[in-house]
Amino acid sequence: MRPSVVVAAMLMCCFAPALAQQDGAALYATHCAQCHDAGSAQSRVPGRSAMQAMSFDHVLGTLTSGSMVAMAKERSDDERRAIAAFVTGKAAIGVAADVKGRCTQQAGGFPQPLDGPRWNGWGVDVANSRFQTADMAGLTAEQVPRLRLKWAYAFPGASVSFAPPTIVGGLLFIGGTDRKVHALDARSGCTLWTLAIDAAVRAAISFAPLPGSDQFAIFFGDLRANAYAVNALTGALIWKTKVEEHAAARITGAPTLHSGIIYVPVSSLEEAAGSQPSYECCTFRGSVVALEAATGKPVWQTYTIPELPHPTGKNARGTQLHGPSGAAVWSAPTIDVKRSAIYVATSNSYSNPPSTTSDAILALDLATGKLLWSQQATPKDAYVVACYSADKTNCPDDHGPDHDFGQSPILVTLRDGRRILAIAQKSGVVHALDPDDGGKILWQTRVGKGGALGGSEWGSAADQDRIYVANSDVRFKRDGTRQLDSTQGGGLFGLDLASGKIAMEVPPVACGDRLQCSPALSAAVSLIPGIVFSGSVSGFLRAYATADGKLLWEFDTAQDYKAVNGVAAHGGAIDGPGPVIAGGMLYTNSGYGQWSGVAGNVLLAFEVGTE
């Protein structure tokens, strides 16, 4: 499900050394069709329809200066343009559409109080609970059935809408595949400012006062491993820091701020790049980087794998291999003020020898980054995309199941005062650890079958009583058509935090014969008192009563919209970020044109209707 891996896999087969050719169709047939037209259900390489939904400029930018630049270095400029034109079916376009939908009045300040309704960062709070309190939500269980669409905002040329919004002071901040960060009026959706940056932003944005000044700033990372601080009212760049020099490094999780320090998680593209037989797999190690919020100056960097990668042997084609590697941090760090600790969840290893800190929860000291403890969930999980491809040359021997963590740990204090660190995994298992006893396992409960696209993917939500977990378990038809299996996957669960027992369950919701249909629930869930919200791969956003799992409201997002910024807009699969609720409004991303999901490019805003 991880877009950083999927985007790499999407085009990686196009860039094997070859004779120079200018014909895009020939380039595709020779070097790309083996992946995109092969119908491999487990490859996570999207079909042609997903690429056709992208703009020419987006694909070309990815090849020339984006995440694919290292892999496309042997292609000429003309070849890159030919590939982009063929796979999208489009020619180059301008960017004039950015002027549409701008607010008629420039903001002299924040439209609403800063201490008013807000959703700041990925998980609402530093505990990453994804639980919005009643006063901040401004939305009750009784009002949810009256939610109506207020406006749609579209990202030009995009096939995914993968960056969730942040709401503070009446403003909405969001990034996207267009390599821009946008500030909108949270109620109307009109554009206040737009800032062009180096690469796409897929993570949530965090807001805070800039230490030592009278400015308010937003902090975020891009898919070239740059961290930014930007003036929240003007869009002026304050600082930019490259947090990791590895060519495959990127930032996919939201930075978390605490006491003047911004904690940045670092993930990578190497799980896909390392699948090429000519690639010396693998040398990337995940990390957390602490920066001064005021200046962007590094304070410390802790690698999730302490050992430096070293040569381990050669593959069947004679390419040198390296290890240990991997253990990327895909999600936002969680802060434990009581213990002065930061918790992160790691991905699988990429190569042998497998690391003991991959597929694990790590506790680091806030001040120094020193490892305090580690609790591994799945040992010996060395895996790259090649393990599910036709050419398995770089797939590690005895490879693992790719059961990494894609979501943030949630720190919860129960009503009796006990504390739990809870997280769900792609294995389909939900884990509860004791943060006050070295990460000791308290309970483990299975809610899904698990798999490379299975189990729980992007995010869970918790209050003081339960953790709510969505199950993906995406499966594909076995007929080679690359179509999603409409009978497999799905299910939403509420687990008692004290015992791990399932207290509420919503069975998979059938999606019928609609295009690219799946009942899988891969997107993060969100919670307000009495209601849990969950978006589906089929494109439906639904609200359920936490008491009994009763369906209270649903909306089919996979449709066309008239966007406030004048851009052609269409919703699709919901994956990655979950709904954001603040000030009586609900916001959701729609569109995820990967692994056969329905492409889309919108952010949708809902408010309570008067009927």
C-alpha cells in the first residue's frame, strides 16, 4: 500500500539499460510492458489506467528530478518525454490553473482562534490517537447522518490524493503530487497561497509557533528527504534541511513537534529500486532525525539499524549485495512526555542478514536519540519488490512476508491509569505493549489474514477504552486480469484496550460489480465520541456507531466534482490518510490509482446540512 514503493515499482522496469529509442510505444513494449501488462497480483505495479490518469508534467518530473531520477539516469531527455507522453496519453501542459479559486481577500491573520477547532499533524496529538474530542470536532453522532458535501479541491494531473490536510486557525494546509504546498480557507476551500517545493508531499503537515519569533510555521517533509519550515500565513520559506543523503531516502510520515524540536521519520524507495538485478541491494537504513524547529539545524540522527551495511555476497548475475538494510520509518513518531521518549514503528528488512530492529517498535530518548528498547513483531522479514516479480534475482533467500508497520504507535492512558502502546500490523495482528516496562507484550489479537497488502495498513484510532482497526487483506483475481477480488478483504474492529478482546465488529461490506471493486479497508480510520469513520478501496466513506457498529452515514466519493479551484476533479479509491474532523467539518482524500485502485485527485469537505 505504501505509495513510495508503488510509485517506484510503477516505472522501474522502464529504466533497464537499452538502446536509445525515441518511440514511447516501443520503449514501453520493450521495457515496461513486462511489469505493467503481466497481471501479477502481488507486484503492486499499477496498470495502464493509473498512469493515464496522471499528467505528462507529473510523470516527466518524476523521471527528471523526482523519485525516479536515479533509475532513469541512462535515459535521454527525449526518451523520458516519449515515455511520459505514451503512458499518460498527454502532451505537456502549463500551470495556469493555479490562479483559479484563489481567495478574493488576502489573509491578514488567522480567520479563527488558534486554540479553536483544529486537527494538527497526522494523529491530532503527539500520542497519534486519531481521536478528535467533542469540542474540537464540533460534530456529534446525531449530526453525522446529515453530513453533506460542501466543496471539492482538485490536484491537477494527479492519480492519487495521498496527503491529508491539517486544520488550524481556520486555515487548511495540504501537500500533494503537484510538488506544491497549499494553504486554503478551511470553510470555503479558496486558495490563500501556494508554495512550489522540490518534490511531492505525501505526509501530513504539522503546525507550531516558530521558536524565538512571532511567526507561526508549518513543518513537513517531501519525497526527496527534505524537511521544511514555512510561514503559515504567507507561504514564505523559513528553512529547508536535507535529512538523509541516501539517494532512495524520502519522508512519508508526518514530522512530530515537541518543545522546540521537530522529529522527522525517514523511509525509502530502495525496496523497489533494490529489486533490479543490477542494483547493489541494499544500503539504506531508516532513521529518525531531530531538528531545531527554529533553524532546521540537526540535533541528532538515530538509525533504526545500528550496524553499517557491508558486502555480504553476490547475486546470480554477479552484482555485489549488502546488508543489513531497511527498517524504514513510514509513519509519524509518537511522543511520550512522561518517559521523555519517542516511539517509532519500522518496516521490513531489505536484504540479508535481516535486522532485529525491523518490523519492530523502537523507543528512543527524546534528548539524545539513544535506543531505550526494541520489540520486534516479525523476525527475519527480509523482502524487496522482486520477491513478487518475475525476476527474483535480488529477492533475499528465505524472504519474509513483508509484514512491516505502516502506521504510528498510539499511546493511550486507560481509565484506571495504566498506559498502553497499541499498534496494528500488516500481519493482521494488533499488538499492545507496556511503555513503562520496556515494551513488554501485554496482548496480541489477530483481526486479519495479513499479507503484503493485507492486515492493517495506514492507521488506527483509539480513545481510553478501545482501539479501532481497519482490515485491508486486498486480494486480486487469479485470472491474470489484475482486477481486484470483490469478495476478499475488509472488516472493521473495535478492540478492548485492557484485554485485547474484540468488542465491536463490522463485517466486510460488499461492493458489487462496480469498477475495480474491493471491500478492503486500507486507509487510516478516525474517531470522534460515538463514531468511527472508515474509507474503503471501493471509494465509500462510512461512519459507524462505536457502540454496536451500526452504519449511520455513507458517501460514494468515486464520482466527478466541480472543484473550487477549477481543475478537473474525480474521486476514486480511498487509501492512505483517513478523515480529518474539525470545527463541524469533515475532510477526506479520494483517489488512489495504485495496485488497480480507482484513480482520483480530490480533497472533499463536508458540513452538516440543515434538513
